Amino acid sequence: MMNANVLNMASIAHALLSFEPLGLADIQEAALLDRVDTKYVFAVNELPSLLAEMTAAYRVLTIDEARLHTYRTLYFDTDDFSIYEQHHNGFGSRYKVRARKYVGTDTAFFEIKHRTNQKRTIKTRLPIADVDLALSKQAAVFLQANTPFDAERLAPKLWNDYQRVTLVSKGRPERVTLDVNLEYHWEDASIALPGVVIAEVKQDWLSYESPFIMHMRHMGIRPLSYSKYTAGVYSLYEHVKANNFKVQIRRINQLTQGISQHEWAS
């Protein structure tokens, strides 16, 4: 008998077949490297019906007929986790430093995400041969040009693996990413979140007329800040502070225990 996650993934794959495909070259027009983000966290068993409602408004990234794509990310931080602390303490201007591999296309980038005081996300990236535990000279120069951090102070801290669906709006500058089967690991420690979806709406300017945002509201799912990096850190490193992440920790725990959105909202 198949387990619930296998059944959910089969339902998701079936729902994705109803979308018009969009090629990798075409998606570059909707890269949105300078954008406003809105995030949601909900149960994976709600995703197939949600996708069925989105087919008229969005196309799906399709590479060699695959519509669900595997990502692998390595995050860097200082020994005292100063990047993590920026996020925990709610700094208006904060960064993430990572190397990411797009497994399906065998391509990789060294990436920097900067959340500005104007609540915009600016992503810059450098093509690399592969994800490596050590920063190359090129990556070090790129880091110092785009962040206040010294490459010599950064070290790898966390692996994050997941699968992603990327939807691109037919009528507005907007992308929606849907991440499932999240796993965090470092050395011998690991945690998996098979029942959770992390959704992110990426727009040039925030618009509540987004079909996805409107449907989230219809489903009673409220926006919830969630960083895969900070979630991985507080899940695997016992010594870090996590007080300011209590709401998202509680929500993730409820989803992994099978508590519905409506039970949580009440």
C-alpha cells in the first residue's frame, strides 16, 4: 500500500499535466531578480486541488517533459551565525549566501539574496561548475562586491534539498514557486518535511489581484514568513536562538502532525 506522500506526489504530477508548458529560455523573461515576495506554508494534500484552479492563469516550467524539478542548496554563514541572527532579529537589510545546483539541467550558481529596507528581494548570482564546500576565488570576489561579508569568515553550514514547481503568470510579471519534499541536513543531523508546501509569490510590485494570492485568501491560508535557511538552522543546531520563529515552528509542527488549515486558524 502506497504511503500518503507517494499518493500526494502522484496527484500533483497529474494536476501539472493540465498546465501549458513554458521552456527554460522563456522563463528568463520572468526572472524577477528584483522583486517583492509573499510566502505561504500549507499542507501538501491541498496542492493538487489548488493547482487545478491555477491552470487558466499560469504556465508551468517544463524541462525535458519534467514539471517537478530537484534543487540542492548549500548555505554559508559565519561561525557565530551572524547571517542567521540578522534574520532572527528582524534586520531590515539582511542577506543569504548560498550555492545552488539545478539538478535537472546540471547547472549551478553561487547566489546572494539581499532583503532590503524597502522589503524588496534582490538576487545576484554567479555561474559555477558545481556546488563546493569551499568558496572559489571568483565567488569570494563576487561575495565582497555584493555583501558586507568577508569570504574568509564564511563556512558551509547547511544542505537543503527539495523539489520545485515553477508557475509563470500569463498576464502579469509574476512567478509562483511551490517547494515540496524539503530536507535539511548537515553531517549526521537531518530533518525531512514531506507533508509541507512552501509557496512563494514573486512580483515586481505587490498586487493582491494575483490569482494565486486571491485563491490563498479564498482557502483561508494567510501569508507566513518562512526562510528555508533559518528553518534548517534552528532545526539542526540546538544552540541558536529561535524565539522569533515560534509562529512558523508551530505551523510546521502542526502540518507534520496532520492538523488542517482550518483547525490551525481556529
